[in-house]
Amino acid sequence: MGKQKMTPEEMSAKLDEVLSKYKGQGQKALMATLQQAQEIYGYLPLPVQRKVADALEVSVAEVYGVISFYSFFSLKPKGENAISVCLGTACYVKGSQALLDKIEDVLGIKNGDVTKDGKFSISACRCVGACGLAPVIMVGDDVYGRLTPDEIPGIIAKYKEA
């Protein structure tokens, strides 16, 4: 919300600017480069992975290995309102799977997907560090705790209107 949309050309130019700083630095610059690339694009599609690999002089396999290992990197675009459902132990025991099911039902998409209009995406995560509020979901940086599935439609409606 409120984040200025860049054109594909602007994103590519910004990535080229980042890559020029790290050119030829190999694996030692990989994490920093990928974080900045994801800030620009919102996720790390294959063409971006290839550009990063070429600039740093590493293989695309090495780039993909880092992206797939660290959960904060994403291979798929996220919605304008990224919904994270905590499935860590405390949340799971208190019913977070039912929250995930309800969110999927309300939005008509599955975990890992984005709505057609790009407004929402869903991802399950392992722990958001708010175990005392279990079960917890996050919409962007907003944390919602001690939820029941009946509260999900109202929460989602707030973001549909925004």
C-alpha cells in the first residue's frame, strides 16, 4: 500500500545499477544483491536470477540454491496485501490451519498463490514470533492474533476497501 509502481524498464535499470556495484564479486555479494533485487521486483523471477548470476559470475544454480534455501526470498510475485499464516507449533495447535483454510476459501486461491487482481497472496510460514497471540496471521506488517475463522472475512474486507 502506497508503494510507487515502477515500469519494467525502471526496474531493469535499477537492477543494473545494483549489479554494477557488485560486478564480479561472486558468492560473497550474492545475498546483498538478491535482497536488493527482490526489493525492486517484489520477487526473484528466472530472468532476474540469470542477470544476477551473470553479473556476479556465479551459476544460476547457485543463485537458485540461495533463493530456495532462505524463506524470505520468493520465486513468485506477492500480492499487494501479502497474507502470512503462521503454522508454527503454538499457532497450529490453536487452530491456524482452519484460518488458512478460511482465507483460501474467502479469496478463492490456495497457499502460495496470488489473486487475479494482484491484491492478495497467501503464504504459510513457520513462526512469526508472536506465539502468545496464537493463532496469528499477518497482512503485510499488520499482526492479527487470537483469531477464529469467523473473523477472517472482516479482516480481508478492510484491505479490499483500501
